[in-house]
Amino acid sequence: MKNFKIEEHDTAVTVTVELNKREFINEPIERVNIDNVNSLIANSGKSLDDYKPASGPLFITNYVTKGNTEGVLVGSWIFEKKNVKKVEKNEIKQTAQTSKVSIANKPKRSRRKNKLT
């Protein structure tokens, strides 16, 4: 990886990664995907729980075939801050306990089938 830059804005974080150009076959192939970008953000001290990916390529690589002259060497990923809404806790008020009279009046459930005689 040649260079990477993490920019923090009010509502988002932008990660820009630049790879080395590969001119000869014996030079290493580099590939950066979303997992690598997540580790860059975590290593910079930011919490991944606060951000969600908004846009960016699946991966960038410096690998090229003979027909192509250059791969995708630069990529930018944008992570938006999650909107965290605080939910007020509802207080559960104690209700009167059910009376045992209503339970006692119910017929007992039987597992046996009623036989008609």
C-alpha cells in the first residue's frame, strides 16, 4: 500500500487508499477490500460501532492482465455516522395481582378425551 488517508467530517469519515503501480511480474500484487479499510479505521482509534459503510468499491487491486495497462490504484470509502436515538425507558407500574378466585373457578384441563356414554 503506497498511501492511505483518513478524513473525519461532521457526519462521515472518508478513507482514501492508494496502491503502488505494478510494472513487472515479480512485483507483489496488492488488494484492499472493506475488511482492510475497517482495520485501518480501528487502528486509527475510531470506533467502528459509530459508523456504517455508505459507499465505496468492493476492492481495489494493482493486478492487471496483458491487455490492460493499469488497474484501479485509488479507492475511497465513505462511512456515515449512525444516528443513535435515545429511547426513554417506560416505567412499568405494578398492577394488582390476579385473584385466586378467578383461577379457582376455571375448570381443570384434562388430557383425557371425554368419552360419550
